[in-house]
Amino acid sequence: MRHVIFGGDGFVGRHLAPKLLADGEEVVVADVANSHLPHYRDVRHVHCDVTDPASIAALGLKPDDMVYNLSAKMLSPIQVRARRHDFFFPVNYHGTENIMLAMDKAGAANLVHFTTDMIYGHTVVHPMTEEHPVAPLGEYGLSKLKTEELAAIWRERGMNIALFRPRLIIGPGRLGILEKLFKLIDWNLPVPMIGSGKNPYQFISVFDCADAARLAWKAGVPNEAYNLGSLNPPPVRKLLGDLIRHAGSRSLLLPTPGWAVKRTLDLFDLMNMPIMDPEQYLIADEVCVLDVSKGKRELGWVPQYRDEDMLNAAYSEYRAGKDGHAVAAHQIAAE
């Protein structure tokens, strides 16, 4: 079987491709970028812009292709309010629509598609199962929710579409929003928390995400949605405290009144000087923990990496980059 990975040069794709190659599968990486990674010697790499239907058509999708859509615009870098829709929707929504239309035209019926836990918005009940109400707090989550609505339409027309909703993905090669945190710790400055820090914070490893995508294919691409997150996430206070000790820093954790910080960040956002995206800070002191048991029951998927280890490894990668050293590929760093 041929596996076509849209966004295959991105964060999850560069770890999924080697797994499929190890299974003896044919892999096509379709992306606007080419990082010339070692495993690309064994795959076909095709320049493809998902916002351009002609670019997707040039791939020549086949009826028996297994398709993965990992292409996306993320919350980093932060965008000002007026630009968010035009930043997220062309790739996240219209790109997904173009892929589904091209699959339909080719007669390809199997798709694994990544969305986000940010479709849920504020926590209503926890832990959050896949049946949690959806009410995204911004354009990023909305763009992803709209792709799930597209998936529902195409499922009715005969497609098999497995959806994954990950928490913040951590892994080697991308620090994203964590870099600001690491700088504070490096400079021994206070690390402010939104709220008391008693609520847990949950990551998900890029390796676990790649495993989930592969297992969805192995399971026959169920027409279901699956949460992706770590097991037993620790409180923010413990997570950051362990990181500070790991770094050998003198930084102190600074609890803050969550409501006051959020209103301040709202003001900066209104002034087109965003410090964080509202989709990040509005839920920062809530108990946002995904229930991932459905993936275990239906796919045999169990996350292997702990939040503490992921965050410490991300800092080690950041520090190694500052010191001019490389880190091992198995180390973990965030999107």
C-alpha cells in the first residue's frame, strides 16, 4: 500500500514516515518544505501546497492510497487578532477541504486527520472525553473544528476518516511557545503562573502521535475521533518546579490571580500586542485533561512518555542549541 503524508516534512510527519517505512510500506511525503532528512532517501518527496488544488492533483492520488493530513498552521508564531482568520483557515480548513476533494476524485477512501483539543474550549467536565462539548475560543480551534464538520460530511459519502485531537505536541526539533519559558529559567527570573499552578498540564509526545496515526491505519481507519494526551499529568507547579531544578536555575514560581492576568492579556490582545494567544491563556488555570482511554480500547494505543520527561528533554535541547551542541534524535522537545 502507498501512504501519502500531507505535511509529511512537519513535526509529526517526520516521525510517522520512518515507522511506515519500517513496516515495508511505500511512502510519499507531500509538503512545501524539504528538510532533507536521512529517511527521505527511501521515500518519494513531492513539493505540494495544500492550498492549491492543482498542486494536490499533481500527486496523482490512487484509489488504494492511505492518506494522512498533518499539514497545519499552529498557534506559534502568535498572530494579531485581525490576521488570525486569514492565517489559519487557508491551510487548516481549505487545505483539508482540497485534500478531501482530491481523494474523492481519485476514489481514495482512507484518511487520518489531525485536529486539536482546542476545539473543546473551556472545560465543562473533566477529564474530557471525545464527547465533551465543543466551543473553540479562537480562529485556530475553529478552523480545526470546521475540518471535523467536513469529515462528518465525507464519512456520509463513504470515506473512512480517523480524527486525532492532541494536546500540545512536544518533540525534538521544535520549541515553539516553550522558548519564552526557557529564557526566563535561563536568566533566573521569576516564572509567573496563571493561577495557583495546582491544576495539571498535559502534553503529548510527537512519537506517541506518530504511533497513533500508524495504529489507526492498522485498525482499518475507524470513523472515530480520539484524544491524544499523556497519562497522569502533574500539576503545573510540580511540572515547572521539576524543570527549574533540572535546569539548575534560581528561578522562583510566581502564582498570580488568574482572572487579573487574563484581563491584562485580553487588553494586550485588543491593543494588537499579543503576549499569548487567547486560546492558550483563557484555559491556562483550568483542569484541561484529555481522557485517552478510547484510543487504548479501540486502537491499542498507550502514550509512552511522561510530561516531566518531555519538558526536561525540551529544555535540554534548547540549552544544547544555545551551547552549539546537537542532541540525540530520541530526545524529546514543542509545537
